[in-house]
Amino acid sequence: MLVGIGILASRLMGLVRERVFAHYLGNAEAAAVFKAALRIPNFLQNLFGEGVLSGSFIPVYAQLLGKKDAEESDRVAGAVFGLLALATSVMVALGMLATPLFVDLIAPGFEGGERDLAVRLVRILFPGTGFLVLSAWCLGILNSHRRFLLSYLAPVVWNVVIIATLLAVGGRYAQGGRAAEEALTEWLAYGVVAGSFLQFAVQVPTVLRLLGRFRPALSLASASVRQVLKNFGPVVLGRGVVQFSAWVDTAFASLISNRALSSLLYAQTIYLIPVSLFGMAVSAAELPEMARATGEGEADAHAKLRSRIDAGSRRIAFWVVPSAAALLFLGDLVSGALLQTGRFGAADSRYLWYLLMGAAVGLVASTVGRLYASAFYALKDPKTPLRYAVVRVSLGTVKAYFLALWLPERLGLPRELGAAFLTLSSGIVAWVETTLLRRKLKQRVGPVGLPAGLLGRLWG
């Protein structure tokens, strides 16, 4: 419940941010460039952020807390912070140097002034990503101590700073032509960096109170730290594979049109609300408990894992199926109510609905899949989710190419409808990944997952 409250507040504030952004920039060229630019440093955040620490750090740290080994748990926290800070600093520096290359890879459709603006924005944004990675470390500490609310409320601060920046300077630049729009996005990039710092800063006092003796270190002497690093590699690779999938979608959308690119990122803001609110909330709350359970005898641990997975799956499905139905049947009303203002008109809402239809297909699979992956992390087996992520992304890339770039022209459909096939492709391969994860979990701990017929009843 606490994770859900925090995520709900954060996502609602994110919708306010997107509505204000849509009011001032809509689907303008600068809007597409800014949204694509934001994805590039976010790759670093997603690579080293919450998902990776959930799979590598939290299971080890929470198990030490369960054993009441305060000295070793503090040593692990300090070592992970030091190593993470070092790795993030190096990646930020390299990212700022290699920005033109990243822009060409992530958004190959950008040329001339679009590309120049993207390079400027990414170089402004990259340092802020380092603060978001350290914010994820705070989340790992807080979740392991069962302090769930603060870490998921912290992104509200990030959103508030961005909204304040838009309101402060948006009216001055929004109607001034291309040069003014570019200036507005640069101001907005500085706002993102400031918000990232504050998101980290608001969590630090509570984290320091929870840690008995916090000393950042670059030491691998502890066996527990080495276990974290052992888990870290496969989880980073798994997140990297998932980020490759996001890069493919962004790259294909940029080849379709600027409108397709910006609408894809608007759509992700909307359909990730139920994924985060229900999938992430349940998975984040269950992971420390599943990790503590693995310290018991095998039979007891497997029974507890099955119980938590089954209950979590039912809770997820109960909320996500109606969410998917809303996006599928009422997506034009949803997008219109949330974003239609200023330069974002009714035609934009209707176009966004097509993308939400495709996303609705895989919504349940994406959310339940997060819970299954968390179960493997609790079992200290990050390699299985990695293998199936590779399968998902490989299939998804091929399907996305044929469905988004090849199929519309063959069917005589408008080229821009290819963006809807992008979200549809992601939904189909999410079901493949989730099915594989469930089958492997069944071999490890016994029958798990949604009862037969439940999804059908919920859809009915």
C-alpha cells in the first residue's frame, strides 16, 4: 500500500508534468528532440538504477538485516555506494564525451538542427542522471528496512521542479518560433538536473539514520559485497538488454516521424502508470520479504515464495486488467483528459489512442513478469531473467521492424500507424517472456502464477 501511494503520487505528478509539457510544446519538433534526448542519459539510470539494485543489492542486504548482522550490512551498504558512485561518475563523463554518437544511435532520424539540439540537451542532462542512480541506492536501503513510502514519493520532487521550470519560462518562449522552443527545452533540461539532485537529497537524512555506521568504501574484502557484484553483472546485462529494446522502439519511431516519436513517449507515460502502480508496487514490496524467506529451509522457503508469488499475481491482475481495458476501449478519452491542451489537440489524442491499444495487449504480462523476475532475484538467480530478456528483445526487434516499418506500407496504411504496431509488438513479446519465466519458476519452486480462468473472468 505504501509503495502504491508513493508511486501513485509520483505518477499523477508525472501526468501533470506531461500535460504542462504538452501545453507549451505539444508534438513540436523541439518536443520530440527533448523527449529523445531524455532517453539517452536515462539509459545510465536504468542500467545502474532501481532495477539493477533490486536484483543484486537488496536480496543480499535484506538477508543480512534478517540475520541481524548490522556490522556486515553497514559494510555492504558503504561498499555498494562507493562502487556505484565511481562507476556512475565514469559513465557520466564518458556519456558527455560520446554524446554525438549516442544521439546518432538512439535517434537516427535526427538531422541538422534537430541533431545539434539533441546533443546540447543530452550534455546538460547527463550529470542529473548520476543523482538518480544514487537515489536508487537510497531506495534499496529504505526498502530493505521496510520504509517504502519516502523512496517512491521522492520522484514527486523531480516532477515538481520540472513543472515549476515550465510554468516559470514556458509562457515567455512557447509562442516564439523554433529558436524560442529550443531555448525552452534547454531551460527544461537544467530543471531536470536540479530535480534529480533534490530527489536524491530528500532521501539522504532518513537513510543515514537507518545506517548504523555509514562509510563509503571501494573495498571487495567482504564476501557479501562480492555476492552483490556477482549478481550485479547478469542483472546489468539484463537491464542493458531491456534498454536495447527501448532504444529500438525510439530509433524506429524517429524513422517514422517526429509525431510518432513524441507520441510514443507520451503513450509510455500513460501505460506505465498501471505497470508501476501495481506491478512495481507489488514486486518492490515482495522482494525484501522473498529474500528474507530464502534464508530458511528449502521446503519452507519454496512454500513461502509460492504463496507470495500467487497472492502478488492475483493482486496485479485484479487492477491491471481493468487498466488495460480502459486503454483499449477508452484510450482517446484517457489521452484527451490527461494531455489535450494548448498545442496538443483532439487529433493528437486520437493518434495516441492507437498506440495505447497496442500497449494494452501486453500490460498484464509486463506487470506479472516483474514479479516473476523479482522471485528469481530473491533466489539469487539473476541469470534466468537475463536469458529470457535476451529472447524477448531478439524477438521484439525483429517483430518491431516488420510490424512498424514494413507492414503499414504493404497494407496501404498511413506510415504513422507504424508507431501503434511498435507498442503491439512489445506487448506480444512480453507474453512470451512472462510465460518462460513462469515455466522456469514452476520447475524451481512448484506451481505458481494466476489460477486458470482468472484472466478470462476479469476481462469479462
